[in-house]
Amino acid sequence: MVAAMVKPEDPPPAPTTQPIAIQADANVAPGVYSNLMMISHRREEFVLDFLFVQPQRGPGGEAVASLRSRVVTTPEHTKRVLRALEENVRRYEAAFGTIQEATDLPSVLQ
């Protein structure tokens, strides 16, 4: 009887960081201002709606918000975004101090 040698699988290659050339159209490059974000999801995707809550009230006294941008992405990418935001907030607060959360949004939006 001959015993067969089982070769363990090679470990997967380590991820490498490669530079990315970012191109932006002139109308997208300046970005948009947002002071509110709403998040919804389903199994396949997360939807991030970036809104601008206007200081003026509507005719009925309600808060008025306009959709500035919508980003639809995968759950896996959303988790990477979350980790990147957490790390960048840590770095920001280490450099500039603790960020105080806004408290002036209408209560229905908090």
C-alpha cells in the first residue's frame, strides 16, 4: 500500500495596495453639501440618501429636506465604508478634538 502525500493549499496572496487614478466630471468634482443622511437596505444592497435640511420651514411648518445624492452599494462595501469612517473619525478627533453631535435637527428626523 502506498500512502499519498497531501500537500496543504498555499495561503491566499496578501492583498496589495495599488494607486487608483480618480477621474471626476467637472459637475461632480465640487461635491454636494449634506447635513442629513438616511439609510435603508434590503438583502442585496444598502441605499444611502444624502439630504440637505433647509433652515426655512414649509408652508405647514414642516421641515423641508431635498435629496442631494443617492448611493446604492453592496452590504460588503457598506461594511468597508463603516470601518473607514470610524478610522477617519478617530484620526480627526485625535488631531482636532471630540466632535459634538448636532442637536438642532427637527425631532422627527433625529
